[in-house]
Amino acid sequence: MPTQSPVPNPQASAKGDVELLERLARARTDLLAQVSRRIVGQTDVLDGILTAVFSGGHALLVGVPGLAKTLMVQTVAETLDLQFSRIQFTPDLMPSDITGTEIIDEDKSTGKRSFRFVPGPVFANIVLADEVNRTPPKTQAALLQAMQEHQVTAAGQTHPLPGPFFVLATQNPIEQEGTYPLPEAQLDRFMFELRVGYPSREEEERIVTATTGDQGAAVTPALSAGDVLAMQHLVRRIPVGEALVQRAVGLVRATRPADADAPAFVREYVTWGAGPRASQYLVLGAKARAALDGRPMADFDDLRVVAPLVLAHRVVINFAAEAAGRSAADLVEQLVREVRW
């Protein structure tokens, strides 16, 4: 006689979510404390990385050399106890160099040969794509499939990537010679664009003091891969009101110059606005920010904070904007500022 499946207990499930939410909020504090042993300042960037990670999205870090972008990503991976892989993107990098390749194995006892797939460095939990705009479009396209589908295809076979999976890419904004600018289709796959700025004078003095000694700072894992996956699902379960969804969609539609709700400065300076994926990431980012703060529901403040990170790299400006000295980030900031929250 078949046994009956247990009936789900909504109260028990809700209690479990509350406990997991509290644990996530504590973990955020612990994670930032661990990372601060190696990274001085950059709290907003680190918060952005954690928000992207627990949303299940990818992030693009833009900043000049020497601002510890690589160390930042590596340290976050260690504190989350996730497998880390760094790929240095160069003009001669081929798709198989990151996805992996098939090799011929020979059985010495029988002499029989067979193909065996050797995974590339993209098979990790956190992949640092260093200077991603230095590699040709063909290799960028291979990374694009991994980012979007969480799998790679080699020799006609599809291989799933481990979960959780994140791509944190870096890009140098001042050196563009010999680079291959990321196409809009690939930029759209990044949930956030995080601008890494110079440290303050006090922070720079602390950096110099900490990094010119003989001892390095060790970090202790605060979560595991299983914890991260569970908390990603928790973020998805964070409720949002209909008004927040409407505001997120309205904000994205206001970046499109052909839309009736677009303000005059958008129509004047923008060629293409953000697509529907931006609306999804706005809501997910607001949910993750609320969860990291220990709050059971996202609000307009969460949406306002993540909006510039989601929208700036999705807005394509025209020549009039360049002539007027306006940037996409500048236009997005004005749009967010003028919205009636």
C-alpha cells in the first residue's frame, strides 16, 4: 500500500524562512568583517557583490588598476567557501581555454582510444573574468553561454556548471587600446555594474601599512555553497508589493526614449533604453538587499539603491549626450532622483 506524502506545514516553512533570514543578516555582517581583514573600505562595492551573489546574478567591476578588484573577488569566494577560478582574458584566448576541451585517452591494456572532456577554469562557483574586454568576441560568446545558461557546450556535448555559479568580471575604463568592447547583449547579462573608486587618504594609508608588512591576513569561511543556494531560494521567496513592481517597470520604461513616459532629457540624450531583464534585476536586487538587511519584505528604498547599479550599463547614449558631457550613469542618477518615491 503506497504511503501518503507528508502535508506541507506552512507555519513550519514560514518559521524556517525567518530563521534563515536572520542567519543571512548575521552572515552579511560576518562576511564584511572577514573581507575587511584584507580589503580596506569599498563597502558599497562589497555590498553590491553580495547582493548580486544572493540574487544569483553576475557583476561587472569597473575601475583603474591597483584597486584590489581581484583580491576583493578572491576574498569573497574564500569567505563563502566557494571554489574560485581566475581567468586572465587576453587577445589570444580561445573559447576552449575557458570552457574546456576533449582529449584522447588510450587504455594501455587494450589499446582502445576514447575521448574525454577536460573541464576548463569556468567550472567553478565564482569565476573572476579579469579584463574581460581584452578577449575577442568569439571567446566572449563562450562566456556568455555560461553566464546565461549555467552550462557549456563542447564537441556537441552539454556540460552543466556547478552551483552556485557567478561571473565577476573586471574592466579597465581608461585603457581602451587593443580591447574589444563588450556588446550590449553581454552587458545585459550582468546584473550590476559596480564602479570601484579610489580610496580616501586615510584608507590609502591603512592599505599601505597593512600590505607592506610580513604577515598576510587570513579569512574564515562564514557560509558554504549549500548555504548560498538555500539563501538564493530565500531571496526569491521575499515578497514584494504590486506598487514596487509597478515602480520598477515604470523606471525601466522611462529609460526608453520612444516610451510615452520617458522624460524630456531621456528623449534628448538616449538612443536605447533598458530591456525587461532590467526590471527583473531591479526587483531581485531589492529583494536581496532586504534579505541581507534581515528584513522580510523589500521596499522603495531598496529599489532606489540598486537602480543605478542595474540601469547605468544598459542605457545607450547618443552623440548629443556625449557633446553635452552627459554619461549613462549621470542620466540614470537624474532619472532616479526625479522619480516620485
